[in-house]
Amino acid sequence: MNLLNQKIVTEGKVLSDSVLKVDGFLNHQVDPQLMQEIGEEFASRFAGEGVTKIVTLESSGIAPSVMTGLMMGIPVVFARKRKSLTLTDRLYTAGVYSYTKNETNDISISSDYLSSDDVVLVIDDFLANGQAADGLISLVEQAGASLAGIGIVIEKGFQDGGTMLRNRGIRVESLAIIDSLAGGNVTFHAKEASAK
């Protein structure tokens, strides 16, 4: 996606060889035009898969997921990281370790919103080591739902999450794959990777 790649290059900040900060357009301040294009792209890539629900993780996955849900005409369910007074029982729960925050969070989805009848598209903003994706897949499996695949806005191709998921036979569609952040420069993968 040209617009996404342009935003990464012009507005992203490389903080180290493994950390890319994109809070100016993706995960703090949100660019609605970019989110619309992301939604259209994911909807196109997963058209015909019978997807009935999109599952994501609060909060950075919500914007691209909602736009994809709008384009596909289906609901979006986001896993909560924090306990809620109204979200207390009949929960699917998984632990997710965050490398950037150096902490483990329990994520939860109410069984009211995810069932064995659902075909799920998981969407997230980043894929690095695959911990968040693994946790979301666990919630889908606990519900007995089918997994259509995973949509990722930015994949760090130099970390092992994408390879791990693809080796498990999971379809991963990444809109931008970064091969390197070495020397403060973003190097994109020559060809977008996917597996069915």
C-alpha cells in the first residue's frame, strides 16, 4: 500500500533497530483516510472467505478493524486488556506478553460476542514476535470459531512472528512488511508476503 509506506517513511520514527514509532498516524493519532484505505484493502483481500466477525486487541487495532468491518458489513469485537465491572463472566481469556511495555496482560472477550458459528478475521496494527496474534487466536479457538486469517497493518519481517504463524498454516496478510530498521532507515520487503 503506497499511502501506508509513505506514512511510515515520512512520519514514522525509528527509535532503534527493532522499534518503529507510528503514533502520528496509526496508534495514538489516527489518520482516517489511511484507515479507510486499510479497511478497503483488508476487505478486498479477505472477500469471499465468509468472515462474520473481526477480532482485534484494544486499543491500536480498533481503528483499522472498524474500517474493515465497515467495508465488509460485519461487527468488530475487541479483546479488552483491562478488567471491567461489566465484563466479568463467561469470558474467553488469554495472556499476552508485550515486549514494548515489558508486561503480560490478560485479554478477554465475552462469549456473548464470539461463538462456534463465527468465521473470524483477526486484525492488529503490528506483528513482531506474534504474542498478540497468538493470544487472539487462542480466544478464537476457545470460542470454537473458525479462523479465516490474520490482517496486519505493519509486520516486522526481521522478527519471527510472521514466520511462526505462516509455518502453522495460518493465512497472514500484511500491508507493509519491514525487513530492517538498521541505521535508522526503514527497508521494506521487496514483495508483500502472504500464506493461505
